Amino acid sequence: MFRIPFLDLPALTGAAGTVKLPGSKSISNRVLLLAGLSAGATTVRGLLDSDDTAVMLDALRTLGCVIERDGDATRIGGLGGRLAVHEAKLFLGNAGTAMRPLAATLAVLATRHGGRFELAGVARMHERPIGDLVDALRPLGCDVGYLGTPGYPPLAIAGHDGGRLATAAPIRVRGDVSSQFLTALLLALPLATDTGDIVIEVVGELISKPYVEITLNLLARFGIDVRRDGWQRFTIPGGSAYRTPGEIWVEGDASSASYFVALGAIAATAEPIVVEGVGRDSIQGDMRFVDAAVAMGADVAIEPGRVVVRRGAWPLKAITLDANHIPDAAMTLAVMALYADAPTTLTHIASWRVKETDRIAAMASELRKLGADVVAGDDFLRVTPPPRWRAAAIETYDDHRMAMCLSLAAFNPLAGATPSVPVRILDPKCVGKTFPDYFEALFALARTEPRHVPVITIDGPTASGKGTLATGVAAALGYQKLDSGSLYRALALAAMRRQVDTSSGPALAALARRLELRFDGDRLWLDGDEVSADLRLEVVGSTASRISALPEVREALHDLQLGFRRAPGLVADGRDMGTVVFPDAALKVFLTASAAMRAERRHAQLLSRGVSANIDDLRADLEARDARDRSRSVAPLKPAEDALLLDNSALSADQSVAQVLAWWAQRRPFG
Ligand code: DC
């Protein structure tokens, strides 16, 4: 898959509105596994649709579960606590919530019913410890081996039909590296309770307890009532069996909520940020993030099913917090610390080092790039707000949470950053692990001033390939796109349809002000009618060229074009984008290609649409239109003084896009 290399966030100055959270990752993957193990079918609603749930779904399918999707509902046919497939290789990406529980479950099932399984992931997954879980499984009689480095995936699991599990003595598991080892055993061992109770004892301090609470809560929904003595001893009653609840709802992701709670605390000065999908009834421990946000000054109301956040204290108040209970959401606090009145200290966060990346090291290094002073210890982080903010290209380490929480640094104008700085997020698509639409959601809420929004202009003569180039560049950067020619064409078409005099500037200007246009990507609707195809007609193009020479027409379409300048940025193509409409554009490109080449391209384009044309006529027409666009007195077609010239006669579309992206990557402040 093509990954966008970076996303530049302009300096942002406010936020308001409602966001609907994607489903919880922790709940989704637990529910999927429980449904897969139960007898009968389970319908799951609100399931997270992301990289981590995709690998769990794939694994369940490989293991023989029938999975059907229907809109928001996912139906999982469970295996009834038995193996349908006895040999498989599973690829689990970088999903700890899939690797650990599947390893334990398949170890238990293979030992009893026979089987051979290999569990592998991406390179980083092979650096994330699993030894404590394997050490707990081996005394049970499970045959679990390491295919690479001892203590880490990939794993090989084997067993013979009729094998027995040694469950009479308590099963001991370490709890101080990852709580997922305990969760994995709790999810797997109900499959082995036919000979009586099973006791699990935690060795060492149990970290991230709220995640174990989610596990217990969901086990109960699937018919398993685990008895808990403190956080040290867990008893699964003999004779336990998974029972599907039939239908189950996945609530919104509380860790994902943290970014929007923080957004409200930082930037919701007038209207609040409303976060839908989690609320008072949530079973997720990361809801406790809200307490920390409130301690830093957020004004929060927790309601059933939603959280309403406004800025309270400003600047935020520095805190010192033992963040052991909210390891994931605490990363968001480290970024909120940039906006605080003094240094903020987060302690008891050693588990950060074994997550998607070493998050203590990663956070320290990226916050420093922004100008913050950071002290990183083995299990703590202290962040002092930047005395002077710096524009930074933020490394994300294939860690979704690094990308999401560091995006909040773009609100630096609110911290008085002078000058305010944009923030470049490298590999922004890594958010797909848990929140594929994160940046779209952020931009739907964030406010900024047009001057902060970067514009790339692409001007040039007709058929020079501006549209293709602008579309490619906008897609690569995640930017908005303005095809200004389509506005002139739409006005021309409207005038033709309504028999407005196309030589009268005032009449056309009046029509332009009444135009009802709606855009969706490259499609355009005029007064509710899709006109995308009609706009490409030659007669519409030549009428557009004529009316565009009228000053009243250009004036009437001016503000409409400025309205496209929205976060995170704009790629605008036309004739006068760099000279008249966006003179402050950060990069101006002027495309040229020989008339012969352009006539050839237009010819091929027409043929592909089934329209026959004479290449010489096309060339003559292009040259006439060039002459008119160049010689008109208002906004004549010419390169801006600071434009870079790109002759694409000999370049493919991809090569042209690559050239513009290369120029863009060089631009200050990131170049
Ligand atoms: O780019 P295009 O062929 O779709 O544009 C149609 C006409 O609109 C073109 O002949 C000139 C005019 N135009 C303009 O004058 N200024 C712009 N920024 C874009 C287009």
C-alpha cells in the first residue's frame, strides 16, 4: 500500500464540535476472540475497523470461524471451545492484543486436541517480550517454542490429541512487564476447566490493572465468572464454558478519546468538544485519563455515552502523576505538558518501553524537537514546556499513538508561540492501527486562520496536465484540492443552460453569486445536478475561456476560491493561482509542455472517452486558447515571479508529482 510520507499540520488556533470515536481496540480484540471460542454465533456492533482488528479477524478466519459483515454488524460463528483447523501459520502484525491471547489459547487447545501453529508478526512484534507468558504455559504441559530470539515471537506451538494440562497447581505468571500475559491466560484457561477450578497467581506487582478489569468484565459477558482475590489470585470455576451473549456492543475507544479530551482542554474556548462513544458507563480504565486532564485544568462533564470538554485553566496546570493505571492515555498527558505552567512528571510508566515502540525514548526525542526540555528515566518522564517552539518533523516509529498525540503540538499559537510553527507528522498512516480516520476527525474540529494554511499553486496552459498533477500532489499530502478551472466551467455551463448573456460581465457575476456548487473529490454538482462530465465538454471549456477574460467574472469567483483554503493545506490549479488568488502560496509551480504534446494528450483523453477528434484542430484550438489566456488584460496566464517552472513534456504523471513533492519537502521550515 502507498503510504503518505508526511502530513504537515498548520499551526492551529481553536477547536469545537463533535467527534464519534471508533470502537475500543482492547474490547474489540477480546470480544472477537471470545466470540470465536464460544458455541454459536455472536453479532458484534461498533467493532473497531483497524489494522489490529483486521489481523485478529484474519486469524479467526484461518482457524475456521465463519465471519460475515453487514453494515455495522460483524457476525462470528464460534468454534465451541474446540479446534476446527489443527495446523496454521498466523500473521499478527504488531497487535499485542492478538499475539498474546492467541498464543495462550492455541497452546491450551493444541495440548488437548492436537495441532501445530506458528504465530509471527512484524519486526517490532518480534522485539516485544512474550517470555513471561511462555514461562507460565510450559509448566502446564504446553509445547511452546521460539522460532527466533528466545523470549520473543515468532512462536511455534504443538500438541497431540488427548494431551492433558497440569492445572491442579496454581499457574504462576509475572504481572510487572505486561498485563496482557495475565489477560491471555484468563481468556484461554476457561477452555481447560473440565477437571476443576483453575487458579492463576500473579508474581510481582500487576501493572495496568484496568486492562485486566476489561478482560474480567468481558469474560463475565461470555459466561465466565472469575473470582478475584485482590490483584494477586484469580480463580476460574471448574466446568466453565463460553456462552455467547448473542449480541454485544463495543463502546468507543477510551484511549482514542484522550486526544479529543486534550483537544478540548487546549483549544475549546468558545464551544465545547463533544466526544461520543464513551461516557459514565464505560468499562475502560483509560477513562481515568479524564481525572488527569481535569487535574491539568480541563473542564469536563462525563455523561452517559459521551464526554463534553471545554478549556478550563489556561495555561494548563503542571502535574506529577503515577500513570501506571493509564499507560496508553498517559502519552497524551506528556503532550498536554507542552501547554502547562511548569514541568509535568509522569511516573511508573516502564511498560511504555515494550509497547509499539520504546515510547519513553520516542516521546523524549520528539518533544525535544519541538523545543521542550525532557528528562527521560527508566520508568518516568519529565516535560518542561518549550521556552521557544520549533517547527519539527515528528518521527512516529510506526506507533499510532505517537502520531495522534504529537498532532496536538500544532496548537502552539495558543501557547503564545512566536512565531507559531507547523508540525510535520512522518508516516501519518500509522494511525491505521487503531484510528484510521484520526486526522480527518481532527481537521473536522480544528480551527485555524487561512494565513496558517499552506497553499501549493499549479498554474499553466490548458491540457498541460495541471489537474492530474494537482490531484496527485493533494492525495500524497492529504490536502484539499481546488480545480479553479472547474469554477469557470461551471459558471459557463450555468450561463449556457440559463441563457445568460455570456458577453455580459455584470450578468455573469450576478449568476456566479447565486451558483449552488457542491464538490466531492473530483466530482461537482451544480444546483443539485451532477455536472462532472458536462464540464469537460469542449464547448464548455471554450466558453469558460471567453468569460474568464471578464473582470467582473474573476472578481465574483475570487472569494469562492479563497474558501478552499482549509486545513491541513490546499493544492490549487488554474491560471492565476500563484499570481492573483494565492500570492502568498508557499510553493508555486508553473507547468509547461509543448503545444504538440498537449494536443496529443488531449487527443488521447478524448479517444478514451469515445470522442473522435482531429489532432491538428485540437492543437490550433489549444494555441488560440493559450493566446487568449495570455493576452487578456486581467489575470493573464503567466508564471508568478517566484514560480518554479516544470516542463513535463517528457515526464510521466508520477514523475511530475514526485518532482513537486521533492520541491515541497525542501521548503522551509522543514527543508
Ligand atoms: O483549466 P481549465 O481548462 O478547466 O479552465 C477552463 C478555462 O477557465 C480556461 O480556458 C481559462 C479559465 N481559467 C482561468 O481563467 N483562471 C483559472 N484560474 C482557471 C481557469
